[in-house]
Amino acid sequence: MLQPRGDRKVLCAGLICLDILSVVDHYPVEDTDNRIERQIWQKGGNCANSAAVVAQLGEQTAYFGTLATGRAADMVLDEMREFGVDVDQVVMHDGYASPSSTIIINTSTGTRTIIHADNNLPELTLSDFHKLDLDQYKWIHFEGRNMTEVAKMVDAVQEYNRSRSMEDRVIISGECEKAKYHPEHFISTVDVMFVAKEYAQHHGFPTAQAAVEGFHRRVKKGATVVCAWGELGADAMGPDGVHHHADAFSPDQVVDTLGAGDTFNGAIIAAMCRSLPLEEVLKFGCKVAGRKCGQFGYRGLTIGE
Amino acid sequence: MLQPRGDRKVLCAGLICLDILSVVDHYPVEDTDNRIERQIWQKGGNCANSAAVVAQLGEQTAYFGTLATGRAADMVLDEMREFGVDVDQVVMHDGYASPSSTIIINTSTGTRTIIHADNNLPELTLSDFHKLDLDQYKWIHFEGRNMTEVAKMVDAVQEYNRSRSMEDRVIISGECEKAKYHPEHFISTVDVMFVAKEYAQHHGFPTAQAAVEGFHRRVKKGATVVCAWGELGADAMGPDGVHHHADAFSPDQVVDTLGAGDTFNGAIIAAMCRSLPLEEVLKFGCKVAGRKCGQFGYRGLTIGE
């Protein structure tokens, strides 16, 4: 079992953006004017979402990524601070616009349609990463994007770990979601590998169980594979090779599934930081993700185990 | 002919909001993830757009409307100031969100799909309007919305005008666009009535000429009716009852028609402030609106007459 060191921080490295949610009762027909009562502005980005969840669940958490100076960045940074996430290490770029997503949530069908603009903002580089003091962190979670640079960061953490005793090592997790970003470097390197349903299906796995079994054969010794599969719950396999499954906790009414996977990942990290047994970790992840689906946004996700 | 008094300001009263434009090459299919290079954030709202155009065309211009305190308001106010528009009279509300529109511009079809959220922000009231010093203005342009209150404001300007000599009166214009807002009060009261194609069609007029002729019979004596009809140009009829038409000035490539009508209205107001003959006014309006359609946004619209 993983033994994260003391009260050091969990660092989440990846995308942060501004999500602008339009909640509609029908998908807009092209070239029409549609009126809605309100839009929801919130921070988004897989990694930023996970960080906000980890922090809410009681871990000291820092977020690491890039933003463009300006009011959009100020908004999302304020929100991260409200969640209790340390954003001091965020790399700010002048002369760019921050990434933002327009998201249409159709309450009558439960779909979410995303238009994401990265605004050509530079992503994290190894040289940004070198500015971090790794002694501060017990866990670094990487989003599976920008992999050329992220792979080097993972290697840098491994290098750091090599000269540390077991209990002083930084746990590394990686999220494999979009196949187009080629997050394969995670398979052989991370301690905890998050396999998204999308990624599992891309690799031909029809179920979460098949995915965790399949990837568990390929990850490094001692690693854990976790895979959530929407309303079918989640599966995991730890160092002992025992397969675990937890059912989804479905809310009374599904309101907003946006970021449910990011929430699940954050909850898993938080539960693992408490060194819960993998079965409990999995159940906790499903519970927090289920709660998230019953509400808009990411606030108020603190629940008992 | 209208003789706007000296160097006083043009005031535009109506909506301002934040427009978030996503420029796509196909209309997003529901429940998909779409990536675009950039989003454009800009102030929107018919009246705010017109004000930015009037200011650019050399008139001292003020904007009057409501906003919610916060970063979205700061963004649009900054932009208005960049256009040279005085926003000192804007009524700020705490505890609300500013109106914003998500706009999907499909470059392959030229459509623009709008999802507008008013966020329940209170609109202008007569009591807000009473705080203005009408001596500051030579022209007040009203957007045809929030008509219960706007009708009272129009009446207040008329009351003000009654005790002034001809050359000291404030010229009133009103924009009739959305029939659902019932802007009919403008018909009998304003000096310049802008009839949008949408409004004309709602009233059964098949052409701009039919619309200006039809409405000219109903407006108050001495009033001018102006009606733009997209790529078919625009028509107008002044106090003398002579019908004028100007062809559209089509840009080499239509890039962004969002706010073309607002631009046209602003250009007409600016041209009338210079006391140009109505035919020239109309031609100028078409020229500026055409230029706007050939570019994104509202910058750089200054052109010779």
C-alpha cells in the first residue's frame, strides 16, 4: 500500500481554464437566438477540477499549470483559492488569452457539448517544473496532455525519488483520458494510473474490469490501476493484483456530469492519501463523483467515508 | 433636418453584455468535444455596440445601462472606454452577474447562434434615468427593450424638450427590433425611428421600402424612419416624405455579421449629428455596416464619407 509522506502537499499539474456553462432545455438550433436565465462561470480543466476536489477532501493541495495574465485568469485563480488550493506556482504568460470552454448543458437529454479554445497559451515546460521544490510534495498528479514535456517531468520526479528512501518518495499518478495526447509514458512510470473510459475503449477494453486487468499487466511493479465507467461504477487493481469493483452512487437526479471523472480522480487521490484499503478508496471515489453529478459545479463535495 | 445642438454628447441607453464568440468551421454536434484555436471576448448588447460606433465616428458619446459589479463588468467597461465612450453613468448592481452571450459563429455557413443569459440583472429604471443631467446630451438613443421603463424615459425627455427652444432640444431615437418587447411607444414619440428587418417583417412589411413608408405614416410629424435590410441595403424617409434607398456595401468576404445592425444604427446617428442629407446619411450607414461585416468586432470602423 502507498504511504504518502506526512502533511506535504498534493500537486496537480495540468490544465486550468474558464468554463462558461449555458444550461438549456433543448440544444440550440443553428442560427437562432436563445435566451436562458443564467450562465455559470467556473474554473475548469481536468487537473484543476481534481485539485479542487482533493483540497476539499482535506489534503493540502497545490495546482500547477499555465495561465495568461488578465481577468479570466484572476477569476479562476480566485476560485481555486476559495477551494483552498495553493496557486502560487502557476506560470503566468503575458500577451495571451487564458483557455476557456463554452459548454452547453442540455438538461432534457443530459448531454454536454464542449467548445474549447486553448488560445495558443504555452503549456508547462520542464524548465517551469524545475522551479518547483519537490520536497514540498507527497503526491504529484499529472494530466495526460502536453506529453512531450510531461514525460520529462515524470522522469524528473522518478530521478528525485531514486535518491530518496521509500517513505520520502513522491507518489506519481497520471490520468490517461484522450488517446490523441499519447499518455502511454504513464503506463511504465506512475504509481497510480487513472484510465478513463474513453481511453480504455480506445484500447479495445469493453469494461472497466477488462481495462484494469489489461493495463495492470503493463504498469510498473507495485502500481495501481483505477478505471471509472460512468453509471457502471469503477474498478481498480492494486499491487497485489486483486480486482476490486465499486458500484456507482447515482444521485436522485443527474444534474451535471461535467467533470465527474476529474472529481472521481481527486477523491481517489484524497482517499489514498489517507491510506484507506483500495476497496474503500474505490467506494469513496464513486460516492464523491456521484454526489457531484447531482449538482452543478464542485462545491460541497465533502462527505463522510 | 435635425440640428443636434453643439458638442454635447450622444447618449445610448440599453443593454451591455459580454459576448463570448466561438468561431467554428462547423456547427457543433450535440454531446461532442470541439476544439477551436481561440475565442473572442468582447462587449456586446445592441446599444453598447451602437455607442462604440458613434464614438469611433467622432461624436462625444456616453453609454447608459446596468451592469453587475465584477470582472465581467470590468472587462466590458474597459472596452467601452477604449472606444472612447463615457461610462460614468452606468448603474452598477451588487450581488448579480452581468449579462453574457455565448455566440457560435459558423464560418462555413455564416450563421451566428446566440445563447444569451440576462442573469436576472435589474434593467434601467426611470429613477436611474432621473439622475442624468439632460443638458449634457444632444441625442438620446433608446434600445427597444425594457419598454415599460423606457417609455417613461422617452416621456421624460419629451417633457424636458417642451420647455426648451427648438435648438436646445434633445433628439430622441428608438430602435424597434424585437416585437416581443413591444417598442410601439417609439412610433409616436421619437425623432428617428430605427426599424429592424425582424420588426418590419413581424408587422408584415416585405421590404425596407414598404416598412419605411408604412411606419412613416404613423410616426410623429417631422420624424425620420430608417430601415436596414441586410444585403439589400437600407431605406429611409425623412420629414419631407421622400423615400431614399442605399445599396449595401458588401465586403469582399463576409466574416462576422454580429452587430451589423447596431453598427448601422450608430453610423446613422453619427452621420445625422453632422447634419448630412438623408441620402448621404443612409449611404454612410451602409458603408460602415458593410465594413463591419468584413471583420470581427467593432474596431477600425472610421471611414471617410
